[in-house]
Amino acid sequence: MNGLLFSAVFTLLNGVRDSLPFLLAALLHESGHLLACRLLRVPIRFVRTTVTGAVIGYDPSSLSYAREIWIAAAGPLMNLAGFLVCLPGECSRSRALFGAACLSLSLFNLLPIRRLDGGVITNNLLVSLLGPIQG
């Protein structure tokens, strides 16, 4: 969700040459969400890129809480997989940056903040356990 903004800040601080691993980490993140939608047979209405990342449009009202949790978790899980692939052995600077980008993007998106994946996961988990808020 916030991969492009994350990449833009990194590019401003470190230059264009090192920004490609962060863009690839953001692409990997969003592809995780798309793959989860595909595996769960959730129709995708649109995919838009914004300054903060990508917006994937689907109808959440047609999903169970568990399925929405899986879709939200798929992006950070793909980034975690990207990080784990970069761990073994010695690696190039680009590979190390890609691993760092994947890990930081995954951890950042798991924060329990409303617009982040962690917020979606937390909200759906709490509603599924405690029920919707009445009022």
C-alpha cells in the first residue's frame, strides 16, 4: 500500500540508482494481494497506482472476515518471502537492498493502522472474534 511512497523517500535520500530494489519490493507486495484475490476467486474491479502505493478495488462486503485477512496478509507475506530469499550466503548490494526493502515494507505494513494491511487484519480479526460495534 505504501510501497511507492516508501520508495520515493528512499530515492530522495539515496539517489535513483538504489531505488529499483524498493520499487521491486513494492511490486512484490502488491502482487501478493493480487495473487490472494485470484486464489480466493475474488473479482478485482480495478488496480490503481497512487503516490502511496496501489489500490486494488474489490467488494469487501462479499468476503468473510477470514478471506479479507488473507488478502491483507498476502502483501506482507510476499515481502517476508522476498526477504528470506535474500538471506542465504553473500549477496550483492542490490540484493541486500531488496531484502532490506522487503523486510521494512512488510513490517511497516503490518502496523495496526487503519489504512495499512495491519489495520485491515486487526479490524477483521477483532470483528470476527467480538462482533461488529453496535451504535
